[in-house]
Amino acid sequence: MLQRIRDSLQAQKWLAIVILGALALVFAAWGAYGIVDLGIGAGNYAAKVNGKKVSIKDAQEAWQQQQMQWQQRMGGELPEELKTRLQDQVLESMVRDELIGARSQDLGYRVSDQQLHDQIRNIPAFQLDGKYSPEQAKYALDRAGMSLTAFESGMRREMQRGQIENGLRVSDFVTPGELKRLQELEGEQREVRFATVAVDKYAAEAKVDDAAVDAYYKKNQAQFMTAEYAELAYAELRLEQLASQVTVSDAEVKDYYDKNKDRFVQPEKRHSHHILIESGTDDAAALKKAQDVLAQARAGKDFGELAKQYSADTGSAAKGGDLDWAERSYFDPAFADALFSMSVNEIRGPVKSKFGYHIIRLDEIQAPKGRSFDEARAEIDAQIRKDKAADNFGDVQEQIQQKLEQPGTTLETLAKDLGLQTGTVARFERGTGGAPLGDSPDLEQVVFSNTVLDEKRIGGPVALGEDRLVVVKAMSHKRPEPKPLATVRDEIVAAIRKEEGAKAAGAAAEAARGRLNVGTAFDTVAKELGVTAEPAHYVGREDPSVPAAIRDRVFKSPKPAAGKSVNLTVPLENGNAAIVAITGVRPEPNPSAEGMERVKQQVISRHAAGDAVAYMDELRRTATVSKNPKAFE
């Protein structure tokens, strides 16, 4: 149910993305190409694209969807400059939509009704409990102000565009030589030894006088400001509030049960034990060990003792491998297929899953059980109340938006007319928010907007979670101001000492690198610094045993010559410094076929993305486009 509310609160945003399509994602890369004529009259169209009209109605509907999102984000009306720019972006997206749609038709791409319906049924916003729901689909489309016909038309065009993009993708390829070289680069390992020069040692020795403190305070005053906050009055709408007002009849409950009986069936459950043998790097050895354990189990040896002795599943091994009662969906598919085809007391194995090899014993079976109407009545009543409340939630949300657009609307009249709960927040801070409204970034953006603070207007509505939205008004506003130097002196002294310590640690590391460059042994240099270092070892580009800053420098550095080392100093995020020696390079010891395929797909995806941008770019550049400057009046 909460998923449904989330969908309802975000329906307009989500559906707008679907309709405008993937072209919006590459809009910024296209630029303003093509022949654009703005010198036209009012006309009866928003734009002409190679002679074909884009309707004003469609453009205005698309703009209304975008405008509502931006108004919620900005906390009120949009500045004219921003509004004009956003309107042009909407129209430009529709121009590109028309171009790619026409091209897909010319190239013979088509989407069958069955393909379209299958795609729509898989849209999460149209589903309840993971299944397509016509009622939920209608609800989501109504919330977005869109008809099913219009949505299907847009979805069909989007799928045709996808066919073009897939065509571009399958035309890309990677040569064996290129793939081999890329795999070598990605899988390359370098032998590294490093030691960390700690900042704390040098920071403790740093001397800080009053002049340095005063200079730091003046230079970094933005770091020593009081918190900005506002005192708020608010009105909120909660789903639970609406649910308590809903009336549900016995007939409604019975009708729901009859239409959704499959939801009130408890699936089959099975009680089993298992022993897991991890495959690791030697699959053949793991299989042999699993076969040996299976033979012992079938020979009558105590299954629980075998699990405690051999099973790598620590969670169940201590309980003799007991997995308790569970339904099919709980298990890995391969494990589930085996378990749910077994007979009671049967021992089967080895069964291979992504975790390794299993020996399974089935103990008991609990058949599927349907719940009667009386057993399900309370749950159904609650579900219907939530569904009706969700419908009402969307209606009230729209009414709030409409009233906020009317002049003279106050927070008090808004709350009274729509039955909203009211309250105050004595201190809503930038960055931390304030109880009971929390710390929503969207709400913070509205609270500290010019609309709310300077124009003294009501901000919102803003969704807080999945079942709550709020509108706010600022009663007072306290701007940030510098804290007195005396209250932050200790903090400044610590900061200066850390800065000076970091410089000294870096200088010590650099001096140590000089010693390494003239042939001094790493252990000797480390001892002179009073630090310890782990032995040299090979690392890959993503090896977590080495700090990311060091890995980055290591793989950007030249390869060491035979018998030599490449020596580096690397500043670390915490102020420490590292001395690093690269002493060897080798290819990945055992490159896998899966790794090669992954690199191949990554390269093809990058090529395909670039090809798609270039293809759309060229369509737009060579198009003849006329835009109506009065399309949104």
C-alpha cells in the first residue's frame, strides 16, 4: 500500500519521464542545432518539425506537468527567466520526440499491440503487490492527468525509439585485439609497498599564536557561522487521518475477497535440513567433498552432526543444518527446484547453487492453505480503507495545489477548508530540519526559498515520506552570523595544528621519497620515520587493502623498470601522507571468461551511448524546425 502512495505522489514526475522518453537524458549533449524560425504568428501549433505540426494542446499539457514539479521544488511561482527556459526545453524535447518517431516509422520499426501491453503490464507504478492492476494503472494515469490512449501512444513511440537504439547497439563491436588490450589494462596488477606518515605526531608539535588564530578566523569565517533557521507554522495531510474517515460496507469486503481469492492463499511450505559445501576457487574439489558427505548421510550417519562438521552455512550449521519452515521464494532457484520436487525423508545432492553445493534432507511438507472470508475480513477491510484513503489523498493534494494558486489563501483557511492538521516548529534549521517535520531536503529547499522567506507566501505542498504531505509558512527567520572568536578559538587552534601537521607530514614523506630514490631500503626509510609498513604485495585497481588515493596514483604512474622502483608521496584525506614504492607489474593471474565478457559489454555500451547521441544529434542538426513563441500563452 505504501508503494501505491509513493507512486501517487510521484506519478506526474514518473509518467512525464516515460512520455518524454530517453531523449531527455541526452538533451544537454545535443545543443540547439537545426534551422529554427521563431518569426511566426500565434498559429495553431506549438512547433513544426519538417513540416509536421506538434500540437499546442500536447505542449501545454507537457508544460503543466513540468511546471507543477518545479513549483513544488521552488516553493511557489517560477521566475520568468527560468519559466521561459524550461518551456523551451519541454518544446525542444517534443521536437526531438517527433523527429525520432518519424525516423522510426521511415525505417519500418513497429510495435505490436501485444508487445505494448506486455510492456505496460511491467510498469511498477501500474502494479500492486508485484502484479499488474488495471485499477492502479487508471489511478496513476488520472493522477498525472493523462488518458490511457495518450499514454499508450507515447509508450509505443518510446518503444520504437528503443528499437532504433538497440539497432545501433547491436551494430557496435569490439575487435579481439582491442578486447585483449582492455582486459589487460583492467586486470593489471602492481606490486606495492607503502607506509603512512601520521599527521598527529607533527600537529602536536605545531606552535599557534594569537595572530595566526585571528587570521584563520577572518579567512574562514564561513565555517564559523551560527545556524540559519526559521520558525514555521504548518498544515499537513496524513493518510491515516483520511483512512479513519472512510466507511467500508460488508458488500465491498465480500466483493474484494471474491475478486482476489488468490491473494489469500498461503503457499506450500517445506521443513528441511541442508549442508553447504562452498565451491570457492576449486569447484572440482568442492564437488568431490559434497559427494563424500552425501554418501555418509545416505549411509545413515547423523545429518545434524554432518552439518555441524562440514556445512559452510554458519547460520544453520550450529542448528544441525535446520532451515525451519519456508516457502519456495525463500531459496535460491536451483535449491528451491530440488527441495520442492523431493519426497519426505529423501536426501538429495549435490545440488549446485550460487552459494556452492548442497546436500538436502526434506523433513515435512505443509500443503497450501486458503484463508476463509471470515479469516481475511479484517485484513480486507483495512486494505480497502487504505485504498480509498489513497484516492482521497490525491484529491486533497490537488485541492491544496488549486487553493494555493488562488489569491488571498492563508494557512488557516487552507487547514480549515480541507481538514488539515496544524502545528508549529520553533526552530527548523538549514541542514538539520526540525521536529516533527524532520530533515527532508525537499522541505528545506521550500522553507529557505525566496517565496517563503522574502515574499511571505505559503510553501509546498511537499511530500514527507509515502503517506504525508505538508505546506508551511515562515513566522520568523534568523540568518546565519559569525560566532564570537572566543567560542571557536579551540576549534581554530586544532584546525591550524592539523594544517601545519599535514604540511610537516608531507615534507617528511617527500624527504623519505628522496632517500628511496637514491637506493635506501624501504625498511630503513620507514624505521627513520618511526613507522611500520606491510610487505610488498600485488594489488588490482579495486583492491580494498590499499587506500583509494594510493591506488589511484599507483595506476596512473609509469611502470617501474626491471629491478627498480617508482617512488611516490601521496596526500591522504585525513591529513596523513603516504610513501609508496611500486616494484613490479604483472597481468591478472587467472582472467575469467566472465570478466572478458563484462569488459566487452562495458565497451559496447559506451560505444552505443555515443552512437545514439550522435545519431539524434544529426537528426536535429539537419531538421527544419519552426517554434511558436506564443505556444504557452
